[in-house]
Amino acid sequence: MKNDKRTGEQRVDVYTRITDRMIAALDEGVRPWVQPWNSKHPVCGVSRPLRHNGEPYSGINVLLLWAEAMVRGYVSSTWMTFRQAQEIGACVRKGETGSMVVYANRISKTETDGAGNEIERDIPFLKGYTVFNVEQIDGLGDRYADAPDGGTARPIDRIAHADAFFAATGAVIRHGGDKAFYAPGSDIIQMPPIETFRDIESYYATLAHESVHWAGATQRLNRDLSRYAKDRTERAREELIAELGAVFLAADLGIVPEMEPRPDHASYLASWLSVLKNDRRFIVQAAAQAQRSVAFLHDLKSESQRHAA
């Protein structure tokens, strides 16, 4: 019982720490999941945060490490634990402080049901651990240096790659008008003409946002969108999922998302703050839902490639 209580306290603490970080940024009018794209070093490649072995982080860890990179001014996207640094002959510099990431785990708890039978119940929880950016570590040499892409201009094949990705999802994408939205009834994504966007990256970032909505439809991931139009809180929740999914996907595709907020984002900031302050777990849940949607879209791309082969 003592261990269960301690685990429960730790679980609440991790959720609270994560949510407090996001609320602090939103209170300042900053979306922490967008800020890293303001890097003063645009020659560095765009990506999600990476583990020491090159594997991308996912879910809430993407937001946590992007926020850390923003606050501390890190350019490198790679992170590792103190022990991982030691194992390759490197060393975290004295006085450096680490950054929290989390992993999901479960504990088993034995309970007695109404009939007096003992049953095992799995209880999910988050556990935090500490990582350091490679810019905090000496002795790594050039092995973890972020390679520049040759300048601020991104090659056109990045855009071609994005076109291929969205085409492979099979989503019906129509163009016209001055608003971007997903229409569940007709199951289409409506986009303004590409020429009307500030730049081509903004077009793909917006298409990614609407594609996350599309992935959540009943016939796909079955995210409940039934109250989207009528319930402001539910709309804010779904928009946050789409917002996070869009930046995850943009990072995967190597595209710098739009820097200026969409016209509707100002109204969502207050709603997001309200949701996060009243539900300390939602930012973690939203990141997980966003991750699931992005994985679903990637799977459609892979399936399309298999069929083509």
C-alpha cells in the first residue's frame, strides 16, 4: 500500500510539472510547441528531439524538449542521459542541469470485487527521468553535431516529399475559399488555394493540422468529434490535438511550420489555458492523441508504398 501511495503521488507530480510548464508558456501568449522554429540558426536541420541513438522522441516528450531548447537556446536536437554520455566516454559538464522526459509504465494492484474475489488491475502512470542536450556534454567530438543543410533555403524535394505524403493518405483535399477546415459529414479537407498562403511551408503546416482532424474521424481513429461544433471546451481540446499533431508531422517531414498564429489561435489560447488549468492530465493525453494520429497517417503512407510495389 505504501508503494502504491508513493507511485500515485509521483504520478500527480509529473503530470502537474508538465502542465505547469505548458501553462506558463501559454500565459505569456507563446505556444511552446512552435517556438523552436524561431531558431537563430536556420541552417540546422528540422527534426523532432532525438535520443542518443537517433530515434525520435514522441508524444509529450517532444513538447518538453522543444520547450527546453527554446528556453536554454540549444541548437542541437539530440539528448542523452548522464549514463549514456559516460558509456561513450563523454561527460556532462559540471554545474549543468538536466531536463525532464517521461515514459509510461504500469503497476499491478490486487483488489477485491463485490463477490469477494481478488482481481488484478493495471494502473498506468508516468515516470520522469533526466536527459541532457549534447551541448551540455564534453567529449562527444563531432559525432552528434547537427549537420547544416547548406543554407537557409530548403531543397524543393522537401515539398515534393510532403505532396507525396499527403496524397498517400487517400484524404480528399479540395481547394477554394478562404478557410481551412475538415468537414466530417462529407469527409473532406477544404483548403484555401496554395497561392493565398504567406509561404508554401504555411500551406503544408495547415494541411497537416486538418489531416490530424481527418485522422480522428469515426471511421478511422474514432476520436469523438460529435460535440466539436456545440461545445467550446471540446472544440478547444480537439484543436489542441490537431495543433500538436501538425507540428509533430511538420518535423517528421522536415518542414518549418508557420510562424504567425492562424486567425483562430488567439481565441483558442484562452480556451487552452482553461482546459489545462482544470485538467492537469490533458496536455499529456492531447500529445498522445496527436502522436496516434500522426502514426496513423504515416501508416497510410507505408501501406500505399507497399501496394505500389
